[in-house]
Amino acid sequence: EIVMTQSPATLSVSPGERATLSCRATESVISLAWYQQKPGQAPRLLIYDASTRATGVPARFSGSGSGREFTLTISSLQSEDFAIYYCQQYNNWPPYIFGQGTKLEIK
Amino acid sequence: EVQLVDSGGGLVKPGRSLRLSCTGSGFTFGDSAVSWFRQAPGKGLEWVGYIRSKVYGGTTEYAASVKGRFSISRDDSKSIAYLQMDSLKTEDTAVYYCSRAPVAGSIVDYWGQGTLVTVSS
């Protein structure tokens, strides 16, 4: 079974700066998504197929990568971006495996 | 607007049962696969199981941690999916989310708001 590992566990960044979050898989991933989760809320889809923004997601969010290494970049952090981010592999078995999350906090 | 509303959570004793509901609106419910996920307090996200749309047979798959204890069903005429949880354990305590995908196992694009299930004596 694929294991997804995110790094760092916590990332402290100042508003307006760039944030880079990583996700690594133990084997090659067919499809990868990124979700944002704020306290007390459900996850929100940001990126699917590694690099396609979901409907309504601002252009400051971008995804890249393939195979085993993936990156989520937030180009200029806004106050509403501070949250936990999860990567998730899909179109495989087991069908949905998540990383443990990266907490993006205000520096 | 696509909406999923989870309901039915609560406090239940170990060994007992509970049924959660997921009501969809703003899309053709019967054309979508429905997945259930859970998140234990302070922990990450875990897939629980899914039910395919009728076009794909309406069959179900489950995570190993719940297989044989949990079951998913759907009533497309009411746009509702259910998660029946039997023989509950304390480690099943979590917020449970329903979600939808175009095809089971494909990208999950919308989630319900979640419902808390607490298993405790």
C-alpha cells in the first residue's frame, strides 16, 4: 500500500510570502489532489490531477510534480490561507490515501 | 450549488449501532459515487468506504478497518446515502464526512460538513 508523506509537518510563513509544501509517495502515484482544511470545516478541494485548480480556487495556488514527488505552492499568502493542507492519491487501490497533513501557520 | 449534508451523529456505547445520513442537492445524486471519510480528533483523514452509482452496479467497497462492521447504501429517489455502523468501537470515534465523486475512486470534489460520532461507555 502506498504511503504518502508530507513535509514539513508545520510551516511558518509571513503573509505575502511564498509557501512550498511537499508530498512524497512510496511508489508512483496515478493521480494526486491537494485539499485545504480549516478548523471545524470539511476539506476543500484545491488541486486535482497534480496541477489543475478546482473551480473557484485562486490562481496563487499551484500544484506540480509527477511520479512520487509533488508540490503545492501558494505564491503570496493571504490570511485566509492559513490552514492544514493534505495531499491525497486516488484512482488506485486502496482508493484514497492521504498524507498526514502540513499545518501552515502565520509567522 | 452542490451541497451535501451529513446527519445522525451522536454518543453511542461500544458494541452498539448508529446510522449516518448524507443528503445531496444541486446535482444528479444518482450519477455520483458517494464516499465516506472520517477524521479522529486531532488526526488526519481516513477513507471508510464508498458506494458506486447504479450505472456502475451500485456496489460497495470498504477500508479494512471497518469491513464487516460498516455498510453503505443509497436511495437515489431521495438523494440520500447511508452509513450503517455496527459493533462500534471506541476507536471509531471521529467526525464522519460524506462526499461525492463522478466515479468511485476518482477525484472527490464536494464534501459534507461532517457529523461527530463518539463511541464511549
